[in-house]
Amino acid sequence: MTLVSGMLYLGDNGRCFCGTLRCAGMSAHFTGRDISGQEVLALTPEVLAADPAAESVRCEGCGKGS
Ligand SMILES: [Zn+2]
């Protein structure tokens, strides 16, 4: 699975990043798995709605919010 640049994801032990190559990194962007091999979690609207704390998450690379 290739990540979508307009979405936010969680991976790398809780790091939040968007789907761009620059922020997600090669591994996550192209394979959907972070460097440790864990599948990244897509912060879909459904996931965000179910977790109020997720509303404030931002990409740690470029600052993009959800
Ligand atoms: Zn970003």
C-alpha cells in the first residue's frame, strides 16, 4: 500500500506523519510499513472521530493537521 499525501498516519512507535515521501520516509511511503516492519495506522476520519485526542495530532515533519 502506498500512503496518500493528504492523510495522517501513525507508525515508528507513535510518530505521526503525513503520507508524503519526505515526511513518511521511503519505507512507510512505498510499503505502508515503517522501518521496524510494523504496518502504519492510517488516521482515517473514522479513527479520528473515535479518539478525541487524535484531533490535535499533526505531522511531525511538516506540521499538517488532521
Ligand atoms: Zn508531513
